Amino acid sequence: MSLKVELKPGERLIIGGCIITNSDQRTRLFIDGKAPILREKDILTIATADTPAKRIYLAVQLMYLADDTTGLTEEYFRLVNEIIQAAPSMITLINAINNEILTGALYKALKAARKLIQYEQDLLANVPSGSAGLPAGGPQNGSPA
């Protein structure tokens, strides 16, 4: 069964190691075979990976596109350890990503990493503005508490 992909005018798509850019018309493609495929909306770049969860997604994305985890495993686990230390509540989502990577389901790992990004955004949305991570009534003017 073919994968059907519809591209908007000017939309890009990665298939394997190739970037395909659509012309000025809507296009429908039917793709057969086994190659990593990512739509433009699912692609993160180094510049757009500006949060810890997005950097994890980027590492998984690179694993998926290369169809290889060996070169990126060390960096991935470094990022995972950092995010778990900062937000231990993310461990369940991280475990879901890890399980998909271990079973070789890298596209599913990307989908799980999307959930991590959403969770991170939800956490950040609930941080009171101007708190800067300090508890109310904390040290002021450089004096110890």
C-alpha cells in the first residue's frame, strides 16, 4: 500500500536523503518503498530546536533520517539525562521514546518526542511570569536566606 502525501504549493518534504520542494500547485504523491519521509511541518533544524525537548526531537529526527542510532545515542542520552534532572515528571514520556528507539520504530519515536515537546510547552505555560525560578520571599539584595 502506497503512502499518499499531499503537498501545498512550495511545501518541502524529505525522502531519504533528498529534499523535495513542491512547485506552485498542490501536488499529490504516492510513495512506495521503505525510506524515511518527513513533511516540512515535522522537520526541526538546529536553529528551531531551541528547547530541551526540541533538541531531543532533533536527535531522534536525525536517527530516523539516517536510519541509524549508533552515532547519535551518546548525545541523545546526554540530552535525556539533562531534561530528566530538570523535570523528573517527563520520565514516562522519555521512556516511551526510548522503547520506540530500542525496537527500531524511529518514526514512532518521533511521534512520542512530539508529545514530549507538547508536555514541555504545557509546563512552561504554567510557570508564573517573572518568577525566574525563585521561590516567593527568597533572598534579595544578595543576602543569604
